[in-house]
Amino acid sequence: MRDSLFIKAAFSDSTERPPVWMMRQAGRFMPEYWEIKNKYSFLEMCKTPELAADVTMLPVDLLDIDAAILFSDILVTGEAMGGDLSFTQGVGPKFANPVRTQADIDNLQTNVGDKLQYVADAIKVIQQRLNGRIPLIGFAGAPFTVMSYLVEGGSSKDFKLTKLMLHNHPEMAHQLLSKIATVTADYLNLQIAAGVNAVQIFDSWAQALSWDDYTEFSHRYIVEIISKLNRKDIPVISFCKGSSVFAPLMAEAKPDVISIDWNVDLLDIKNRLPKGIAVQGNLDPHILYADKKVIKERIHRLFERMRGENGFIFNLGHGIMPDIPFDNVKYAVEVIKEYRY
């Protein structure tokens, strides 16, 4: 896999064109996803290795992208630790037993590798199906993001309860984050041992935090996790919503790649990062709703801006939305794959 376009770009080697994969690429914008989803619950899909492999392979077979990403969810670690997790159509994830007291934190388990074995099993099935075609990316949710779901009991617009814990009971917040960080590092190493070729850490809600709170309650735990990874030949990608602000700090955790949102000029942010850190991004996913000529023009504009730069992986600034036309996504991938520097 070291010679694949994606791994070369992740390690800042030169490539003839930028590799492409997209966050949420095996998702709800594909009719084939719904054919599976209408038969099984979301957690069944995650926990059944053959089904997880089926969904992981959809964008590989239908879009011909340069890297696959494991089909799973960032909250499987929270569930393994003791969270009572469910997913409801139109509502999203819910934890029926939110974590709000010292006793709740004390009750969370950290030795949970056996409960996540289904992910390792899925990775093995996926790698058999990929058969060396392209790399497979594993992933985990970052501690702050997983914490926010555990504390709020689900999705939140303002993270009020989470921030109250950070500000009124910082010592409790650190105990909770420390437990999640331990599980997350073990979980990513489990994925690496099972055969993934790269890993990404998703801090989906980091933009809710001020600079000081991000530094204390998110960044320090990502530093800890990355320091514990068995990362020989395995590039580590760090993603957060808010990376256009936090990227220089994110670099201090020593990832190989930082995934950048669409609120910043990609070349400008790359030039502010230490040499040898690749960037991933950063097309606004809403562009994929637009006319094809606009899609092509915006992709080419980004590529021309990054011309001559090693260490550039094309991606969106965040995930594909469920109602983006599949044909537009396919067209975008074709435009990218035809491009040459």
C-alpha cells in the first residue's frame, strides 16, 4: 500500500494527481445504501462484518475512489464503555443513560477491546474484498466529541451540559476524557492490528470550543492518543470541524495529515503548518449540489491553487449531505481522476 496514491500523498510524497476520497462516502446519498439500510438497523450494519463490508465497498465499486473508509460510527466506543446507544431515523444517536455524575463516570469501562472485536472482524472481511486495490482507512471519534454525546445523551446544538461540566467540574471532565482517550487509542490500535492502512480521528464538534477550551479539553487528548498509536507505515489523519482555526495547534499532536474545513484558503493553511504535514480537503460539500460546470471549475481552482505542493489529498471540508445527487459525486470523482499536474 505504500505505493498507493493516497498513502504517498498522506506521507507528503509527490503524486501525479491528488488522491480522492470523501467523508461519508458510503452514505445516504446512494440508493444502494438504502437497499441495505431498509433491511437492517444502523447498528446491525455496523456490527455485522459482512454488512459493514458491503457498505464500505459501495463507493469503491460505484465511484472508483482512491481510498475506502471503514463503515462504522464514532459512537461505538461510547457504547462499548457502557453507553446504551440507539439510532432513530430522523433523530440520530441517543444514549439512554447519559453520563452526568461522578458515579456515571466511574461506571464506564475502559478494557473493552472484546466488545469492539466486530470492527476488527469487519476490517478483515473488507481487506479480503479490496484485495490490495486501494488502502482502507479506519477511524475513531475524538474524546471531546464522544464525550459530548455521552453527556448530552445525543446530538446537541449548544452543548450546554457538556460545557457546564467543562467549566464547573473540570476534574470530572478530565476523568471522562481520559477514559475515552484510553479506549480510543486501544481501539485504533485494534484496527491497525486488524489491517487498516491509515486512521482518521474525527473531532466533529470541536468548533463548539473556545481556543483555551479546545487546548485543554480536546487537543491534549488527541496528543495522547496519537502518541500511543502503532503507526509504522500507517498515516494518521486529524480532522475537526474548526480546523481552519485550530490547524496550527493540531499540528503539535504530530499527525501525518490534517483535514481542513472549507472556511480557509488551503494553500495558506498548508504554508502555516510544519513541513511534512499533508493537508486533506477542503471543497465546500454544497458545491456538489451545483451544476457540473461549477463543480469542475471549483475542483480545478483548488487544484491549481495547490499545484506543485506535495502532501495534498482531495476531500470535502466535511461529509457528503444525504440529498446530494449521486451523479454529481460521481462526476466530481471523474474530474479529479482525469486531472494531471
